[in-house]
Amino acid sequence: MEASTIFAVAHRGASNEYPENTVAAFDRAIELGAPAVEFDVRMAADGVPVIFHDAEISRTTSGQGLLQDWTSHDLMRLDAGTWKHPRFAGVRIPTLGEALACIAERARPVLELKV
């Protein structure tokens, strides 16, 4: 890709249709032809990088509180899909490794590191 090339980036995956920053949203964005997928990376309490936009988890999950206070194991037990639509019940917060594995070789990952 040339430096002057302009291309679309799927912001938090196909977040208009699917729960943002989830493997389902990344898969859908790539299926729709997005050449790049943007997602947000935060550190869980146990040092595992997870994919999540907000500092507080209640807007898009079944949990409450600050993400940094939760371990990755506990975060992955939360429902991160029902807020968007009941058909996404059980969708969960992915780790950075899971997100990269999902996107690998199908699109360019664009990481936004949240501090």
C-alpha cells in the first residue's frame, strides 16, 4: 500500500451493527470488506491486554466498575453483547491475542492504546 493511499478503517469493528470491540464486530467488518480494523486496548488488573474502549465497563457489559480493577478472567465472564441487541447475548470481551488472531492476514489491525 502506498503512503498516499486512503482507505477505510472499521472503527471498533462493524460497531454500527455489532457490539463494538468484539470478535463478532471484527469478523463482520472484514466480511464487509474493511481493509483495516481499529480497536481499543486496555490493561486488565492482571496485566493482560484486553479490547475495550471505556475506562468504566457498565456501558457495554453486564459488569460495573473500572476495567483496570478486573482480571482478564473475570472480564471474559461478562456479557458484552446484550447491550447492543439480545441476539448478541454471551459475546465477550476479547484479549489482544484473540483480536489479533481474528484479524490476522485478513485486514490491518489499528490499535488505540488507552491509558
